[in-house]
Amino acid sequence: MAPEKPAHVDPKTKFFNLTLASVAGQVGCLTLLIVIGALFGGLWLDNRFDTKPMYTIGLMVVSIPISLGVMFLVVRVAISRIKTSQPQGNPDHKEVELGKNS
């Protein structure tokens, strides 16, 4: 059986999908870094002050809203960078030509 050729993909759809994938990758990596930083920071503080679970649990709980805030910020920046295409020229040519012969 011969492999089927994929249907023609619209460039706008392809760009949109790539943008979504990059935003998801950025958010995932940043969330992972925040959680790992909170974990190791909490373990270090617990070891330093001999308070075994206190700082680790506290920093892990605090990392949740920080992670959500970073997600929100990254998505807002990505959305603001996406440029919408605006129609070039004026579709109503009567207004453009109105003052030319005056």
C-alpha cells in the first residue's frame, strides 16, 4: 500500500501550531525550573537550619502560584508578539478618490 500524501497545510495554520508548541515548551521548561529550584532550595535550607520538611514544603507550595504567574506572563508575551494580518489598502476606493479631483 502506497503512503498517502498529506493534505496541503495552510501556512497560517502551520505558523500558529508552531507558536503554540513553542509557548508550551517554554512554559513547561520554566515550570520545571521553578519547581526544581524550590525543591533544592528547600532541601538546602532544611539541611542548613535542621528543620527537615518545613522549608521544602513551604517553598514547594509557594512555587505553585509563582509558576502560574510565569505561565500567564509567557503566554501574554507570546500573544502580543503574534501579529494579525490587516487588509492592505482601503476596500472602499470611493473614499480614497473623493478628494483627488477637487
